[in-house]
Amino acid sequence: MQREQAVQIAGQLYNYYTKKGSLDIQTMMSNNYKMMGKQYQIQQEDIEEYKQVIGSGQKKDFEQLCIRYFCNTIQIVNLQKKQKYSKIANDRLEIARKIFRKFDADNSGSITSDEVRGLLIETYKQVGINNYQPTDEDLKEWMNMTDTNGDGLISIEEFEDLVIRSLQSSGIEIYQK
């Protein structure tokens, strides 16, 4: 599926599930289970976890998900129930999301290589390194490491994945016990 088709589907899904002015996650979840031929009693905890997948419920969140799951250049992931992140992982992810949103100038849900320099400088400031100036080589390496689908953009999901990998490689416990 092409990106334009995925964005079109996202628009249709968004319009369908926001008819009443706000996102109806419970109906969305119920419909998903029905399409799989399953019945499931949806709990509030399930809705909260679904919100983590769907994001803030804005049209751009639907577009990012549809591009991620429907475009053939992106590996379809297993949507099994995820483990919950530890407090430190959630805290770091929240900081990362704020930084990402600051540099996602057009609110597209992704940043370009041109926006990465500022993002890296701000990220380093958050960990106490105030005079970091990434070189062109640093930017290229960071893009190669972070842009897992190779589209030349960094999505919020790719950025979050990098944060989690960094925490893991630092020996930080990322999941709740």
C-alpha cells in the first residue's frame, strides 16, 4: 500500500470514530474485536493501553499508525499486550516526547533531518551537556540509527524506540516488575 492510500484510510477512520466530536476508543476497540471474530469485555485498563498505541487521537496519530501498519515498507508488528514501562522509562519517554514535539514544527508526527540538530542539542541539554554541537557525521549516524523504516523521517515511534534502546543499553530497568 502506498503512503497516500494509508493517509486516506486514516482520514476515513478518524472521521468515523470522531463523529461525536471526540475519539470513541471503546467503539473502535469493540469493532476491532468483532472484525477478528472475537468477543471481549473491554476494561478501562484496556482503553488506557489502547490510548498509548493510538496517541492523542488526533488525525496525524491515525495517519502515523496507518502508514506504520499498512505500508509495505514497514514491518507489521505484533500487537500483543505490551509490558508496562517502569517509572524511570515513562519519565524519560515523556521528556523525549516533549522534546520531539518542540522540534516537530509542522505537527506532522515526524521530524526531518534538518530538525534533528536542534533535537539533539536539546536532548543533550536535558542530561546536563550544555555545549554539545553535533557534527554532520553525528547527524548522519543518528539518522541511520533512528530511521528504522528508511523513509528519511523520524517518527515519534522511532524516537521512542531509540530512547528505550538507549535506556536498555545503559542497564536501566525499562519494564515494571
